[in-house]
Amino acid sequence: MNRVASVFAITAVHTFECHRASSNASNGGESRLIRYHTGTQYDENHSQLALRVIWFSGMGEHGGAQMRTQPAEITEVKFSIHNLVTREPRAGLAEDVRRGLSSQPKRFLPKYFYDELGSQLFEAICLLPEYYLTRAENEILTRYADDIVAEIDGKITLIEMGSGSASKTRLIIEALLRQQRELLFIPVDISASALDSSSRILLQSYPQLSIDAYAGDYFAGLAELEKTTRARTLALFLGSNISNFDPDEALKFLHALRQVLHAGDALLLGADLKKDRQTLEAAYNDALGVTAAFNLNVLARINRELGGNFELRGFRHLALYNEERGRVEIYIESIRDQSVLISALDMKVDFAEGEQIHTENSYKYDLSDIANLAAETGFTRGRTWLDSEERFSSNLLLAV
Ligand code: AVI
């Protein structure tokens, strides 16, 4: 086993233990940092190496947690995760579900799609023939990553908002490592476990990489990043994740991101483009029913986590392009009159036949929308790259 592989074989065990511990413990730790160190004086003794895993505390994805292993010696830090998740995730779900099902029309927040099953379903969506977005962005980054990074001067630090599995990020990382000898990568993602596994895989692939990760929502991550200084920065916001923000949220998000950057830094923004209704509706209503499962999984999640009794076959998935508002609207529709009980909320919810729960919007852009968004948030739109079918755009927004 080579040195890096050995280090991460050990940290994988530790991470698992941390997560198991986190599901039973209560919150209260002051520190929220997981660090993995590689030792300069490395040997193959697992227990010695495990001592170099620093400490973990604060609120994990599954609830509170404290676990500390003090370092035997501090050497080169290759990987840190700052855990910014401060409240018990199930409490947030319960509050938001109560509010959403009490409002008129009923609605859910799209962030609740992404439990473990929902995240896997989203990965499957990205492989669907109808969901062209992922392939189109991959095509652009495969073809133009060198041109993109060449637009920015100096030694670059890479930030990524919502990095997930970081698969497209690899194309940018590789382009940067053709241009500079080492790279600091700062991913921000709500899922500590996704950050942990994707970071370990990246570190195994690229020995020139160091990772300083933030587990938390975008705004918590940006607030932390604002307190730190760094070299010339390229930020990534890929996958058209901007699509799931309403226009005022998109402005707020880009504005917060701009506060973290300095003039001369840049943001690479992936944005899906406006196009014909048929293509858009097919992308969100695939023949295999994966997007339907992704959408209905929110009801299954309420059954699992809040003791609901939604009968999934009593509801159907809908995806409609609202051309006037430039967005695909996703709904769950009740196919009959029915009532649902949610025991953790002590709540009974009535649905009329045809009544809808609005679960997501996916906004589509044209290049002038992107230029306007940039201008309103302290950027200018620099170069834009399109895929060969001109369905998707990668836009370099320059901080001014
Ligand atoms: C994550 N986001 C960019 C996806 C989109 O295309 O709006 C979420 C999605 N919802 C259904 N399919 C994909």
C-alpha cells in the first residue's frame, strides 16, 4: 500500500466511527473540525497513525456529536473539514414540513430531496438520456477547462459551492495542475459524508492537492470563508445549481459569494439555457420514472423520518415548463381525495383530488439574464462556453 492510500484506509475507519458516535451523542462541542494529517515520519502501524487523526466535534449530519482524538504530532495537513451544521437536521425537516403543508398552495423545499436515497436518485437522473444538463456541462469542461483556467492570472485557489461527488471538478483541478504545481481546494457542501468521501478520493488521485472543506449550507460556508484570506481564487458553482434558487435568492447567493472574492477573482457559473418546452419537460419527466421517484421520495422521507402515512401510489409527479417565468415547475399531485397523518407533527393533512404540492422550480437562463445577474452582484460576464448543441452554458463571471 502506498503512503497516501494507507493514510486514507485508516481515516475511513475513523470516519465511520465518528459518524456512528454522532448518531447517539448530543451536541455541545465548541469545536467543529475534523482534520486528517499525513505524517512525514510515516509507518504502516495503523494505531500510531490513527492518533494523527485530530478531532471531531459539533453537530454531525445525523445529530450532535463529540469525539476527540488529540494528535500525537502535527505534521502536514492535507485535509480538514469544518463542520458548520448547528441544528439537528430532523428538527428543520419537521418545522419546514409543517409550514409547507399548512400553506396554500402546499409546498416543500427542494433541499429535502437530498437524503441518502434522494442523492442516489439524483446521481441516476444525471445518467438519463433526457437529462442533458450533466452531459452538456461535462462536454464543455472536457473541451475547455484549460481555456477557462487560463483566463485567470496567478496561482489559483479553487472554491466549489455544492461540490457533491466533485466529478466535474476533476476536469478543472487537472487543468489547474497543468498550470501550477500545487492546489488548495475548498469545497462547501451540506453533506459532511459526501465531502469526506469525495475529498479522500480526490486526495488519492492528486498528491499535489490539499483540501479545506466546509460542511454546511452555502451561506454558513460563505460567512466562514469571508473571515479568511486567500490567493487569487476561482469559485465554481456548477451543475446549474443556480436554477433551484428563486431570482431574489440567486441575487442574494451571488452577492454573498462576491463578498468572499476580490477584484480579479472569478466565478465559473454553470447555467442551463432556455429552450423548447418538449426538451425541458422531458428532462424533468423521464420515461423511466427516475425523476418521479426523486420527487415522490420526499413523501417517502416524511414517512420514514416523521412517521407519516403517505400512500405513494395516491400521488403523481408533474413537471411543467412555465415559459413566462422561465422555469420548469415540479409538483406532486394527489390523484384522489385523501387524508394523511404525520405522527411526529401530530398533524392530519387533507388533499383534494388534483391538489398539488409545489416541490421545486428549475429556472432556465439566457445569456442576457446571466449578464444582468452578474452586473447586479459585483461581477461582469467574461467568456461563456457552450456545448455543441448549445443547451448549456459555462460562464466566467469576473469579480470587479
Ligand atoms: C440540482 N438541480 C440543478 C437539478 C435541476 O435540474 O434543477 C435538480 C433536479 N430536479 C429534478 N431533476 C433534477
